[in-house]
Amino acid sequence: MEQYNGLEVLFLENYNDIKRGEKGAWLSIAAYIVLSAVKLLIGTASGSQALLADGLNNTTDIIASIAVLTGLRISRRPPDSNHSYGHYRAETVAALIASFIMVGVGLQVLYQGVNKFVQPALETPDLLAAWTAGICALIMLGVYRYNSRLARSINSNAIRAVAQDNRSDAMVSMGALIGIVGSQFGIPWLDPLAATLVGLMICKTAWDIFRQASHDLTDGFDASELKLMRETVAEVEGVEVIKDIKARIHGNNVLVDTTVLVNSMLNVVQSHHITEEIEEQLKDRHQVATVLVHIEPL
């Protein structure tokens, strides 16, 4: 009964964290809807390729954020007969889908930016586009700071990916601002150059999100963090040898399996006390959600 209550408490904590994460996804969706509409409208009116590229990027960010929100909603479902560990990996899958969407648009923006260089005439965008890019950059920096703090607070890879995308968008708008202002000083090719850089930055952000999500989905884990966990287990009184220790990411949870050798003369109660101490130390010092300890006699 004690173990069941513990799992119940863990699910409730994760449920509340995911609910908080959904607020970050909704904030991004609202910001992207407004900013993409403004950028596309003013970008078209002012003739700014960089601002148009930035606005196009934001339209796909809406889809990506919706994918993350959907993943968070699915991950809130409790464990069932087919998902004993719950549905937490749904948010990681959502982050992976978001990276695919982003790289598709990044390549399109990159193509349009490069293609603009071959056109014989390059127009100088209106300064209204520069003001728009600057204000939008400041707004996205605010959204990034909110989601970045939220991701650290609830330890969510999905919201961390959203925050990373927010930061990329702020930098993209800054790049568009530089290109538009530069074109006012007789170097109009700086604007399509900024659009090209926008495409490269979108692709880079998409690759970073894809790499992290695929790493987590294939049960990859940071070797340096695993080494620290091994040291923590070794410090527990009664542990003679650590035969094996491994960890994996399950949504925003860390799961650890370890096999330790103890004195063969210990009774069941003493061995169980060692397992409880290992679990407590790993949860307190490394924020591990679930620990499975296997005891073997030395």
C-alpha cells in the first residue's frame, strides 16, 4: 500500500508539472499567432524579405507549439495496462515532431533567401519593418525567459525545446533588424543575407531539438551525470561493489536501475535498508523519479 501511495503521489506531482507546462505552450502559441500576422503583414507592405522569413518561421512555430501542447496533454494520462510507466514520453515525441516541422521551414526560408541574391533589383525595406522586428524580438525574449524558467522548474524537455525555439526566434528578429537597418545605408543585399541567416538558424535550432529528443527516445543518458550517480551509490554504507548502474529519460522523469553487491551475511531487513538509502540519496541529490535496486551477495 505504501508503494502504491508513493506512485500516486509521483503521478500527481508530474500531472501538476505538466499542467504548468501547458501554460508555457499556450503562451508561445498566442505570441506566435499575433507576431506572425504582424510580421507577414508589415513585411509584405514594406518589402522586407527578412521580416517575411521571420513571419513564416513564426507560422510554423504555431504548429510546433501545438504539437508540444498535444504531447503534454497525452503525457498527463495515468499509467494503464499498456503503459506501466505512464505516457510521459509523448512530450518527447512531440518535441521530435516539432523539430521536423522547423527544419522543413528552415530549408524553405534558406532557399528563398539565397534565391533573392540572383534577382537583378533589390529593394530597400521601409524602416517600419525595422521597428517591427525590434519590438517582436523584445517580446520573444520575454516569452523565452518565462518558458526557460518554467522548463527548469518542472524539468520538462518539451518546454525546454519551446524555450529554445523562443530564443531562436528572438535572435532571428534581431538579425532581421540588422539587415533592414543596414539596407537603409546603401547595402540592400544585407536584407536577403539576413533572411538566409534566418534559415540557417532555424535549421540549427531544429537539429538541436531533434538530437536531444532522439537521444532521450533511444534511452541515451549523460555519461557524466551517470558517473555522479555511481559515486552517490558508492557512498551509501553497506554497498561493497557497484556491479551495474544505468539510467534513462522518460518524459521529464529519470529512471535508474542499479545492481550492487553487499556483505553476504546481511539479513533481508539490513539489505532492504541499503536499497532504501540508495533510493533516497538518488532522489534527493539527482532528482531521480524511480529507482530499481537489485541486491546480490558479495
